[in-house]
Amino acid sequence: MARKILVLEDEASIRGFIVINLTRAGYTVIEAETGEEALEKLKGNADIRVALLDIMLPGIDGFEVCRRIRATNTRIGIIMLTARSQEMDKVTGLMTGADDYVTKPFSPAELTARVDALYRRSGGAAPEQAGEILQDPFLLNTRNRTLEKNGKRVKLTQVEYAIMKMFMENPGKALSREEILDTVWGRDYFGELKIVDVNIRRLRLKIEDNAQNPTYINTVWGYGYKWGF
């Protein structure tokens, strides 16, 4: 089966560079030059597993494309491409629902490693064995990769699901940022530890009664996080 990936980039030279390298890595690349075109291409290619979205675009920008995708699709993996190294861009992209970001310029090896890791996380790997983890008020279904809180479905991205699974399999254990990064993003991940913190912040907004005063995901200062009530 074709490993499809969407690349949204308005600069033809950069898009061409990305397409060549991802094609060499075995991906079928669907190209888009504008946010509007990207959303149309996604509608016509439901089997796209990963999307690379440039932030700076004419018309609707990468942040808005990310928001619109996430409004209806939590399974697809999203990587933001940014020419700027400002922290705000990275955090904004992640908080709108992206799983990762890559700052230009980037090497072909870095980009391919990021895409490979996210593709595996977004359902490209073998399905897990059926099972459930129940820790009131949460129920994690490892076959459907879904989470319920008090019987109501919580919409999670695949990365958020993987973090929740790691927490619920290790109740009461302090998990370092490095452990979370290795388990969720993979040992060959090139990125920063900050991506763990931003995803935890996003997850708290979804599962906590009060994200400012969390009950379930507790911070272990200077180390990482602990799942415990």
C-alpha cells in the first residue's frame, strides 16, 4: 500500500527538495501550494497519514490549515515547517494540533527521520493487541486507540494517545522527559525536549478538570511527569 504524505509549501524550490527526498524514502507525495489546495487534496486522499504544513503562506496559513484538519481528523500526523526559529511559532503550531515541527533549513536525514517516526505513530505500524486499561474516570482502548473520560470520548491525536498509554501503563511512576520522548517519538528523534512539555500542556487541556491545577498529570520539577491521583 502506498505511504501517502501531503506536502504544503508555497516555495517551489523547497517543495521540490522535500518531494525528491521523501520519494527516495519510499513515500507517495501529494503536493499543495496553498492552504485551500491542501484541504482539497486531503478530502480526495483519505489515506494520507502525515501532513507537512508550511506556516508562512498566502491566504490561509499553516496554523489555520492545522486547526481545520484537527477539527475533523485526529489520526493524521502533522509536522509544521517554519523558516523562523522563534519559540512562539513552535508552541503555536503544537497547540493548534501539530505533532512536531521542523525549522528550515533542515537536512534530508532529519526530515525523513521525523516523518518516519510520525508515520509509524499515526497508524502506519502494526496494530496493537486488543485490550483496555481502566483507571477511573478513564478508559483507554488499545485496539481502537481511543480514550474515554466518564464514558465520554476524548479526541486525541496519535501522539497524545501514545503519551496517555505510557502514563496509564505506569501509574504513580515518575517518567523523565527523555523517557517520554524515546517511547513516543522514537529513539532516532532529532527534536527538542520542549515538544514533550507542549504536548503535555495540550493533553491537560483535554483531560483535566482544571488544566491550571492538574489532578492526573503531575509535574515532577526538573525531571518530567507522573500519572497519579
